[in-house]
Amino acid sequence: MPEALSEIPAAAWSRYSRQILLEEVGVEGQRKLSAARILVVGAGGLGSPAALYLAAAGVGVLGLADLDRVEEHNLQRQIVHDTAAIGQPKVESAARRLAALNPHVQIRLYGDGVTPANAIEMFSGYDLVVDGSDNFPTRYLCMDAAFLAKRPLVYGSIFKFEGQVAVFDPAAGGPCYRCLFPAPPPPGGVPNCGEAGVLGALCGVIGSLQAVETIKYLLGIGESLRGRLLAFDALTMQFRTLNLPRDPHCPLCGDQPRIRRIDPAAYAFSCAAPAAPPDPDPTEIPVEVSVEEARRLLTAGTDSAFLLDVREPAEVEICRIDGGRHIPMREVAARLGELPRDHRILVLCHHGGRSRQVTGFLRAQGFRAASNVAGGIAAWAERIDPAIRRY
């Protein structure tokens, strides 16, 4: 076999034959794929389809970085995992599936995920980074590290029924993620998929598009999404492409950048709502209570405690605490007249983020007896009533 073809395993020619038949790929293109080293950040909704298609295409080395374990609610969209993998590290579950799909791919695992301490060194060992992260700290860390390591990054994100894909490659003259969004939103400003929900099949669309852009980049074919943002709306089945110019004032890739290294403090923020502020007077009703204290108040027999559930209707259909009043967060402001001012109001949501925001709003409206239930109904199910359905 000629030296130029040595990276393609002899047993894999039949496997890749339909791909090699493409004039834009051919034998030389398959050799490029087999010699490529790709890192996928996140083995979740986006990382699952992206990693599966990259492994199937014959990428030589495929890195997987994720610190989470498989949970049952992941299985609706994270198709690289199965029911038997619940409780296992995601990278190990994904590695088994990918190895079964294509044993010719070398898989490298990073069970600690991407951190400020390891990001640049990790990224420098790969040709390209596929960002399938699901939170803003990791997303900004990935972009900053990719820029400093001079590696292109294929970005993807999802929200409910909408998704986005772009290629950020400042080293080749394109913009970066911070050209589009210079700084992250305030904590709690954007709900995550655990609060807003997401269509599982949407992850397949966006993750597959990330794999397509990665393969195109490796082969040097087609028109890249560098400098463009592809937006997809699953409800209307419409794609839109927006031009993204490089921002000369960008804090990362601009003419006078302010970000020149990875500062761990810059990625220490959380996507959750900010912690409840300390109570100014210990004699006042606390801003936040535990689920144990909430249960005590609700079962004290005085009828002075009122449970306000601010989750969405679909969430309440899954599970609820008996006796609570349901008013979705988005309707609270218009329905203040339904809330008793002479009762202790205990505000509840899924994990405590939305309810914390509602509690702050109610107190600003004069409901000084409003308290957030820390941890939400998830904590209630874990520590008070295991019979409550988890989601």
C-alpha cells in the first residue's frame, strides 16, 4: 500500500467505501480523516450525534471531555447512551458505543471535563474542537482556550425548538464567539434545558451539522460556516444564515484584546440564579428555606403557609405537591391579586432557580413573607417524598 494511504486501516476500506466514492472525498480525503484528531466537548445532546458521525466517518483520534454521569432524563436526546448506562460516567458510556460502532477509531477520554487548568493543553493536542457544552462557563472557556491554542472551534447550541451552528476560526481571519456575545448573560438570565425543555430530535439536527462542518473543515471542501451563524427553527422548519463580522473591539480576538490568558476566576460563574442574599435582620422571615422547613410550615396545622408552584403546566402534570397553588412564573406579575398577603408564601420550582427570582420579585412588591424553597421539587423528591416522580 502506498505510504500516503497508511493511515487507513486495511480492514476499513469497505466500511468507508460509500464515502470514498464521493469525488470531494476520495482516497486522499479518507486519509485526511483517518489522520485527524478531533476533540468533542460534552457527551450530551450535541456531543452524542456529533461523536457518532465523526466516529462513523473514520476520524483517527476522537477525544471526549465530560465530567457528568448518565441520568435517565438524558436518554430522551443523548443517543450515544442507553438505559444500562444510567449512573455511569458519560465518557465511558460514550466510548463503549463509539468503539462498537467503529473499532478503528482511537478514543481518548477526559473524565474531568474541560477546566481552566487543562483547556489549552488539551485543545493543543487536537486539530479542531467541537463544542457541545450546555452551559455558559464552559462555552466561554472553550472559545477562549481554542483561540489561545490557535484551534478552530465548531460551535453548537440548542434551546427548546431552536438551534445554532457556527465555525469560529479567528486564526484564519474569522470572528469568535465573543464577537457575537462579548460577555455571558447574568446568572439566571437564561434558563437551561432543565428549566425550559428541549426537543430531543433537535439535538440530532444541530449535532449532525456540527459533524458536517468538522468533516468539511478536515477535507477542505465546500463553504464553511466561518463568519456565519446558521439558525434553525424546528417549529417552522426554517434555516436562516446570518453574517458574523469580526469585531475589532472584541475582548478576545479584537485589535486590542483584554483576554490574553485563562483566568480561572472568569469562568467561576454559574448558570443558576444567584444565591439568595442574606437576610438583613435575623428576626425577619428568611428569603430562603430548606425543603424540610417548608414541609414543617405546610404541615403545622395553622393554615398560615401557602405553597406557590411557579413551574410550567407540563412540569406540574409530571408531579406536584398536594395543596399548592400553580401560577407559572411568566404569569405571576399579572396575578398578584390571587396571592394572600397575610400568609407565609413558599415559592417552589424544579431546582430553585426560577422560584428564587419570583421570591425576589414578590418581596419587591411588598410580600415580605415570601420565601424560596431551596432545591425545588427535585430536593423535595430526594429528601421528603421519594414517591414524587423525578424529571
